[in-house]
Amino acid sequence: AHPQAITQMSSGRLIAGFVRGIGAEYHAMGINPAYSQERFAEAHEGLIRAWTEPGPFAFDGKFYKYKYVNIWPRPLQKPHPPVWLPSMGSLETIQWAAERRYPFCSVFTPVDNIKRMFSQYREHCDRLGYTPHPEQLGFAAGPYVREGHVSHVVYDHTAALTLVQRIFGIEDRLGERNRASASLVDLLDLAR
């Protein structure tokens, strides 16, 4: 369904996730990934304008050019739906999220990397003069329950990482260093 339709059908409960993507996705489209951050920022600007400015208007960016931008139906959330930035951990994306006070969400990442990314986000927020709320930090977990006890819910990114590796044909170059797991309670404490 279209995002504008979802915001209407959900009575304004849409949360938008803006994903920059990885090099393999850009190469598949014949696009130089060196420009991914610039393209991402421009696409973000266009979408935020579409959500917040009455149309029609022209969008004439370096990468994206639209003669008429005029979305309908308009989002119910004002000024626009909340935006989250999921990432596998690029410092540029972490800083970009902090600069806009967007929640940062770690995906397909070992626990030690989640800790590092959350720390980088908090440090950048501190440099910007604010303390992020715990709800501004999230992670996509692939939890499973060990046999017999709900108390043994753990985060193990191995299955999700294997899926991503198969989809994109990426080798597991990290080996055993990539096999860390942690209790879900420990992970939830990371956001505090």
C-alpha cells in the first residue's frame, strides 16, 4: 500500500523508515555508491517537502527532478510522520540521524557493534547540545527462545545475517567474531 494510504488507514500511526542502502543495491541499479549519502539527503528533502508543503510544486534536485509534486491524501501526522533511520552502522548515517533528532535503529548487527553505534549516536547528540531519549535508539532483533524457558530469549543476528549474505552474495568474512549473542534484557538496556 502507498504510505499516504497507510497513514490514513492507520489513523496516523505510520512510522517511516528511511534506508540509505548498501553498495550492492546501488551497483545493481548502475548507480555509483559514492554518491549514496548525497542522493539519500536529496530524496529525504523531497519527501519531507511533499509531506509538509502544499502542492503542486516542482522539485529540481541534482539527482531527482519532478515537474509536479502533489501527494494525496495528505499525511494525518503533523508536520509529517515520524522518521526512523535504520542502518548497519555507517557513522555518516548515525550523525545524520542525530542532527535531525531522528531515532536511529541498528539492523543485522552484532551486539558489540550495536553498543558502539548507540555510543556514537549519544556522543554526536551531546555535541549538538541535547540528550537523546531512550526511544530514539532501536535495534532489529532476530530473537528466538531456547528450548524450555522464556527467560532464555536471546538476540542472535546469525540467521538474519545469513539471509542478507545469501541475498546479496556476501561471504562471511568475520567468521566466529560474528556469532555473538546476548540476552534480550541486555539489549534493551543498551537504549537506556
